[in-house]
Amino acid sequence: MSDHHLLHKRHFATAQDSLDAIARLQDHQSYKLAFADSDLLMQDELRHVRLQLEYLKPQMVLEQHHVNATVVVFGSARFLSAEQAKKNLQQAQQAYDTDPSSLAALNLLNMAKRDVRNSQYYSAAQTFASLVTAHSHAKPDSALMIISGGGPGIMEAANRGAMDANGKSIGLNIVLPKEQNPNPYITPEFCFQFHYFAIRKMHFLQRARALVAFPGGFGTLDELFETLTLIQTRKAERVPVILFDKAFWQRLINFDILAEEGLISPQDLELIQYVDTPEHAWQIIYDFYQLGATANN
């Protein structure tokens, strides 16, 4: 048998070789290899190392899988699917019918009705993600992968829509006291967990070719304004920034007053586009990148 393969063998022992070599030896804290010492890595002085590792892990995985273009979907973690919202409404109605004088039952019923109304956003995000993913299957040369925050609500809907279209999607989870457990629709190899918001935000936008923001709370607004700031200051290339449900966003934020008071330039308002259907959102992205002119069209 030829020894030619020895020419390509690693010259130095691997880190794993070293770990294996001392596995049964002294277990004192000082004897641990530095890169295998979790207590060392948790110290404040090693924060810069943790930041670097948290950036590198998803970066390396996405590069290995040749993920270069994504569509970011933001929105509330609190929106429910239509089926769950209707189920909750039935239960709330039964509780209210049992005791119509109960203020708690009335409040629960009103919240359940609101959740049914807002489930339209979940359905729209799911449909939008499915449209993007279906295109990526049909036109691999202009493929776009859905990326969400990995949790429930709009995030779940986006990952679910990608799965509906038999595609893969990314979930960037973050450790929070509540609301943030990975949804079951994320592609497992693209289900990441973060401690640092800043690194998570970098990965949202680093490959982003468009951002679609559904109604949401502080987190959605934070991510939306950070994106707009990066584009306005030319720290990032311009991409479509699409706000779903024009009436909601214009009721929430008066962007025009910023231009009227000279706080932003009038052309900055052009960075934002409004839509009321998932099809319109996808059409904006499709037209922006002239996807109909790709080689496989």
C-alpha cells in the first residue's frame, strides 16, 4: 500500500489528541488545557474570546454550507398561528360562558379575540417565507434562505413557511428569560444559540439581501432602526426594507415628521417600503434584484 497519503497528514498533534492524552490524568483545575477550561472561558477577562467564538461558530457553519444570501424576517414573538389562536378562543369563550360575571374571563376572551385577529400576521409571514423558498428551489442560481430569530410567533412562521416549501432556513436564537426557545421548524444544522445581542445582529445582517418586518415590539423596532441606520450611514449596502401592514406602521411611527423637522433627509424615507400582502413583499425583492432575468429563467 502506498504511503503517498502521509504527505498530506497533519504534522502536529491536534487539540483533540492532547485532550485524549491527558483525559485520565490529573483533574485539577490548573492542569486543564486552556481551551478546554470552561471556568476560565466564563471569566470577565475572557469576554473578548467569547465574543469571537460566538461570531465564528455560525460564520464557519454558514460558509461551509455556502449560505451567502438571506432574507431576514422580523416580528413579534407573541403572535399565534391561526389554529392555536382559534383553539384558545374556544377555550376562553367556554370559560366566559360559564361565568359571564368574571372580569378575568372577560379579559381572557378579549385577548383571545385579539390573538385571532393578529394571527393574520403569522399566516402572512408563513406564506412569504414559502414564496422565497419555492423560488430558491426553482432558481438555485439566485437562491435566498430565510433567517429568523429562531423563536415563536413571526419567527416560527418564517421557519415554518420555509419548511412548507421543502427548504432549509436559519434560526438565530438568544438566551432570554422567556419567549425564546427554538421553534421546531428551523433546519437543525442552522439552529444557533447566542448570548450576545450584538453578535446575533451581525449575523442577521451580514448576508441579508432584504429585511421584512412584521408588527412587533421593542426587539423588532430595535432591529429595524439598526438596519435603517446602517443603510442610511452607508455602513451597509442598501437592501429592501419592507414593513408589513402599512396602516399599523404609520399608526405606530410618524416617519414623515423626521423629514419635516430636518432630522433625516427626505430621500431617507425611500429606504422604507410598505406592503399589505406577502406576495407584494416578495415582488419587491424579486424586482429589486431582477430575479426574473437570471440565467435559469
